[in-house]
Amino acid sequence: MTITLSVDAMGGDKAPTMVIQGLVIAIQRYPTLHFLLYGEADAVEPLLKQEKSLTGKVTFFPCTETITPDTKPGAAMRGFPDSSMRQAIRAVANGEAQGVISAGNTGAYMALAKMLLKTMPGIDRPALASLAPTLRGESVILDLGANVECSSKNLQQFAIMGEIFARHVLHLPKPLVGLINVGSEDIKGSSIVKEAADLIRTSSIKDNFYGFIEGDDVTRGTVDVAVTDGFTGNVLLKSGEGVMQLALQYFKEAFKSSWTARLGYLLAGSMLRKLSMRLDYRRYNGGIWLGLNGIAIKSHGGADAFGFAHAIDLAVDMVASHMMKHLQVEFSSEEILHKAASL
């Protein structure tokens, strides 16, 4: 199956070099991929000419504007009509691409994606979701920063979207959903979190609702989907990335501390390489905007080519699993269920 993805070549701290190198890695994994690449001609075309493996795999569209990290979301919406970010998103809105990936300005990306792709019927606010490593494998966490303040209805919708994603993209037959709280007891938490739990218990995923979970339950893999507001989720995400980097650094320092430690490293080399891979946060790069009428993946701004390629992996998985169709169908059913319950 040929999948066409649009890419913002100018987004990210190391763009466009990092983006081009990420495409090279992605093409090696998925030879049938085709990319619509948007960016400044002077910066992008010389890099494309150097990568022979991308010949015939990339259609380049020169743009005259770039949205920078300092660009405000409102300014991005009102201006920058020929920016690489806007044109890449527009390709999905126009049906020319099946998904878009950018490592650019998060606020501008969210604003433009909502404006051009629109929010899916039945969903009040899109959520930013991502995968995270756990003791049991991987889990889905949302929201990770798109909505700093959330209503109980928002949290219920996030839970439903996360459950659909886990079922169809991660292929979990009955994913467990948990609501992050300050304790697992029903009496704990804010009124919003308590109301959200009540709403989830009356929704289509009520049989999959585990209940309240705490922060350490996420890494334990207690549930497959962890739901929270964007403020808490973003802090959880950045803290987790920091802990993984800290652990890797401590391991490196420990094995350089003496000759016996170096010998131990040689003896345990394969195990340590496996551990290093498991703790490499680049493998979990890529946030998914769930709730839009189109697939939009947000790569970390500081990602390297390896991390950007993993963001492309997410887009491919979303397309291959027909995620948009499942969201549309199941949220239509959710609306019917909600109306019936209110009669």
C-alpha cells in the first residue's frame, strides 16, 4: 500500500537536515512511502540532491515563509500563507496527503491544524497523545499539553479517543483506561476529575474503565491508556524524558569509574545495549493530535533524524489502521448513546 505523507521541512531545531535524514530512514523501513515536502528551496534542494535514496520518493514544494519557534499562534493563523507548516497541513485538508508531520512550533501547529483540518464532530477539543514505555510494554498518554485546562467532558472524550487508538493502532482487544489522580480512592481528586470518572462510567468504554490511577501507575503499565489534563500530562512527559536521560547518563558514568567497571561493561555489553534502547526516548517521539479531521503528528522540536523517523512511523500506523474512520464511526455511536441516556 502506497502512503503519501506531507512534511514540514523547516520545523525543528536541526531542520531541514534532520528532516531529510529522517525521511531517508523512513524510506528504508517503508519503501512504498511517498512524501510531499514543503520548505525553503535554498535550504532543502541541495540536501535532497545529496540523498539518492529519496529520488522518486519525494515531491518538493518550495515555500517562501517559515514559522519560527517565536511565532505566536495567532500570527501564524493570520499571516504566513506560504509557510512550510501551513502548506504541509493544507495538503492533508485538500486530500493530497494522508497525514502530516512537523517538528515546528507546537502552538502554531495546533492552531493551524485546528483551523485547516477542523475538529471532528462529537469532539469538543483535540488532544495531544503519545506512547510511553512501561513495564508491560507501551501505554497511551493524553493530553500532553494541547489543553492546559480541561472540563470533565473533555477528559471523557480523551478517554474514549485513547481507548480507540489503543484498540486499533496498538491492537489491544480490550485496553484498560485510567484517569490520573492524586490517589486511587474515589473520594480523592478535584470535582472535575470525579465528574469525568462518572461520565466515563456511562460511556461506550465503561467496561474498560479501570478507575483512578497515580503517576507511578503509568510506568508500571497498570493501564493501557492514561488520561489527564494537558498541564499534568506535559509535566509527566517532560519528567519522564528527563528521568530516562538521567538514568542513561548515570549508567555511562558508572561504567567509566574504574577498570573493573569497564570490564563489567564488556561482559554485560549486549544487555546494556538492550537497556539503552529501551530507555531511548527518541523511540517514543511523536505526539498525535487526536480529534482532528486528519492525521497530524507533532515531532519533538529537538528531535534528531532517528526520532523524526519514529514520528513518521506513527503516521504510517495511523493510516494503515484506518484510525480516522474508527474515530468517526465510534464517536457517532457515542453521540447516539449519550442522547439515549439523556431521554
